[in-house]
Amino acid sequence: MGGVSLYVREYGRALAFYEAVLGPPAYVEGEWTRGWPIGRGWLTLFPAQTGGPANMDVTLEVSDPGEVARLYEAFIAAGATGDAPSDQLMYAPVRYASVNDPFGAVIVIVSPLEQE
């Protein structure tokens, strides 16, 4: 099992943001640990003691290219900014979108495309 953990200082705001994008967390542990399944991994949110993410991008891989657009629209509707989905060559053909969350993380969403 793999995934990404985000540590954010504004935990309450970040939790509300990610719930608006991904829905209620599928995993809850104690007062502070919240997680959502994304593709074959998890996005887990924790409170930070020293600040939010800085200079990082997180790649989320999903199996359906249509899911890239759905997640992109959900992030934008919740207040993120970013680049609209497009087809790119990143070692292999992928549907790609990039969003910047309000807390300093760059989220890259990709899905493999059929090779011709």
C-alpha cells in the first residue's frame, strides 16, 4: 500500500477543502488522521507543527482518464488553481492535470492512456 501524507498547519481548513474535493474520508483514526483512497494508494492528512507543505508536488495516479477531469473540476470548485487536463507524454502517454491547493501542495493527477 502506498500513498502520500500531507502535513498542514491549517488542518481544519485543509480538512474541509479535501472533504469538498474527495468527500468524507474513508479512513479516520483518532482526532487527527484522515485518509482517502486514490487509485492504488491513499492521500492522508495530518496536522503540522511547523507549517504546511513547501516545494513539493504529489502525483495521484487514477485508472480512468475521465477521473482526471472529475478530480480537477472538484479541486477547482473547492478553491484550488491549476492547469486543465490535457494529454501529455510523461515516459508514456497520460491524461494530465495539475492543481495548486490553498496550503502549498501541487497535486498532479495522471491516468495512463492507450498507446497506439
